[in-house]
Amino acid sequence: MTTLRFMTAGESHGPCLTAILEGLPAGLKLDEEAINRDLARRQQGYGRGGRMKIETDKIRVLSGVRFGETLGGPITLQVVNRDFANWGGRMAAFGEPEGPKVTAARPGHADLTGIKKYNRHDVRDILERSSARETTMRVAVGAVCKEFLRALGVEVVSQVVTLGGVSVDPKKIDRSQLGKTHDSELNCYDPEAEAKMKAKIDEARKTGDTLGGIFEVTVRGLPAGLGSHIQWDRRLDGRLAGALMSIQAIKGVEIGAGFTCGLLPGSQIHDEVFLDAEGNPCRKTNRAGGLEGGMTNGEEVVVRAVMKPIPTLMKPLHSVDIESRQEVLACKERSDTCAVPAASVVGEAMTAFVMAQAICEKFGSDAMVDLKAALAAYEERIRKDW
């Protein structure tokens, strides 16, 4: 059985970005506009920079889908970089280099370590691939995975909970409304907090600074028993944390109560189990975030990730020049003041991929009709034989 997997390719200012997603079952109906909506969500948000005014990302499906339905083979996804028209001379695959080299490494980026590791002499050889522009294809892959999950009754949603030191009031958040259409430019469900967040972004933009924050992803409708306690690399919480940590600028991940677990006694952390009216086990709290022993427990999966401030500042930080070997100010590329709302969309995508992968591993991935039948039989069994 093929494991669900994907790979991306392309540079930030190259001709296009590409992803290949392999392992989804045949017979899944896909909505092209649903993929494009998530691509647009990744580009939007208060605090974004000039690049978003140039690109209008649209998906091209080059293989694995026929008349809106998956065939079971690798799905090739592509997004064209419109800005390549302005960068052809500097990003050409062949010929002589044009334009100045980038030699002032940027603190907080892959620049300095990358040129050492790969023996390059132009920072552009590193920054083009390490750029968060790569997440365009993660979002495209995640949008396909969300369609797969949606067909099984599973929903993946997100919200920004902290930005620039301003946090939402959890008591004001109607969690049933997460993922519903709303007019927030920050993917924030607390209007008062959002207004303060915007003021923080305006202040940072004026001073040439950047802001980070925390976003939360919630998954509803998962069956209990995805993942395993048997081996370390099959534990779903570890795989989920690794997927989110792989997103550019993410520096921390917590599941459920997360780091609060280190501050309170067990009596205030663990989710007690009761019997509902039908005699089935139930929980009244979800501090575990839907994962126990490396497996889903049937509750909502709740995971949060912290994004550091973007390290490309319009008021550059001190660094070194890799050619002159002198102290200089870091180079400036076009950048955002804040991209936490965009990161929340990428977080949805990576979470959706991990959950889709776990479902395919457990229930098979050849044909949707067989997978749905296997899932239904499993859910019926665990209802009866818990």
C-alpha cells in the first residue's frame, strides 16, 4: 500500500511552484475552486507585503485528476509565478548570471548556514528555496486533503489567538463558528482583540519592524484510534508536531493544554471519562487536545503553533557580508510586517495532510468506496465493542 506523501519544488521567483501528491484513493471528487479559495486565503491578511499585490495564485492540475475525480495516481499541482517575468534574468536555469549577488546574510533566515552547507557564494541560491513562498504548494496539497477529509465528515479549521502580544478572550470565541465565513482580515474571532492586533501591525510597519503570533488548528469528526502507541514514529501527536514545526518561522507547537500541563497538578489536567446517556464513554473536557497515547481519542484535535516575527526587516539587523567578510546591515527583500493569518492557513494544510495520511494508512487508499466502507465498519465496531 502506498503511503500518502508529497513533495514540493520551485523557487520563490522562479517560473512556477510544483507539488506531487501521491497516495490518495481513486474516486475522490475535487473542487478546483475550493483549492483556489485556500490559495487566496494564504495570500490575504492585514500586514501582508507587496508580493501579494503581484501574485494571484491559481491552481493548475497536471495529472492524477480527470473530470474532477481522482484516478489513484500521483496528482501534480502547479502555480505559476507571475513575478518571474521581472526576474527571468536573475533566475534563469541557464546562461550567464544577471544582476548583483546577494552577499549580506539575514539573521533568522537560512542564509548564512545555507551558503556554508551547500558551498554557495550568492545568498539568493539559498533564500529562493527557503522562502515561505514554498508554502503555496503546501496549501494546495492541504486543500486537496481537506476535500478528502470533508468527504469523510472531517473538518479542519483555524484561528489566530495571539498576535504581537495581543491575545483573544477565549470566552468570546464561539468555537462552533470556527471555519465559518467571517470578515476578519486576521482570521481572528474576537473583534476587540483584532482591532488591537491591527494597531500593533500599523505601529510595527511604521518602525520597519515585524510581528509574530500564535494560531490554533482544530480538527472535528475524526474517529478514535488513528495513529499508534506501538512505535515512536507512529505516534500521531509526534507526526503532527513535526509537520507544523516544518513550516517556515514556526518555533513551537503544543497540543491541547500544552505547556500548561507543566504548571498544574494532574487532577486539573487529565480528562476524566464518564458514561453518557447511552452508556458510551465520554469526556467533559479536552485538555489532551484529542490525542492520548499517540492516538486520536474521538475528541476534537486542537493544536497551536507559535510563529516568530518575520526576520526580513525593513529596518535591517546587523549581520555579515559573506564576500567581504565585514559586518554590515542585512539585505532587504520584499517582506510582510506580519504573516500569522497566512501561517494559520498553512497550519490547516499540514494538519489536514497528516490526518489524511493516518486515515489512508488505517483504512486503505486504493478506492474511496472501499475506504468509506472500511471506516464505517470500524466505527460501528468500536461503538459496540469499546
